[in-house]
Amino acid sequence: QREAAYAHGMSSMQTMFKIILPQAAMVAIPSLFNNLVDILKGTSVAFTIGVMEMTAVANLRAAVTFNYFEAYIILMIVYWLIVFFMERVQKVIEKRNMV
């Protein structure tokens, strides 16, 4: 494909951005987002340096109020929303690359 692009007079940058990268993105994006979701599910999410991560915050809130079930249900919903958002972004990017 690179040789065909060069034969049509495309530069190496045009070849990369118009032919090679779109095809590579179609293959790489699903795996990338699956890995991001696995990382999210496998570890606690830390927001920024100095801010406690979500599981620790839920545990502290539950310890104060003795509402462990509610705290962890809310934490589960937050994680689910993050994963849901990431899946939607993945679908939008995949559809955009298909066209």
C-alpha cells in the first residue's frame, strides 16, 4: 500500500496519515480500550496526587456512618459509569474510523 501511495504521488506523511494510521487504528483501538477497562477494573482509580482513591474514600465513609453496603454500592455505580463512558468513547472512535 505504501508503494501504491508513492506511485500516486503521495508523500510519506500523506501516506502515513491517510492510509496506514487509519487502518492501524481500526485494529488497535478495541484492544487499547479493553486494556484500559481491565486496568480500571483491576486497580482502584486515583484521581490526582494528594486525593485519596475511591475505594479508600468509600471505606472511610462507611466506617463513619456504618453504611458499608450503601458506600460500596455507590462505588460500584461510579466504576460502572466510568467503564460505560469509556465503552461509549470507544464505539464513537471505532465508528469514526470505519467511515
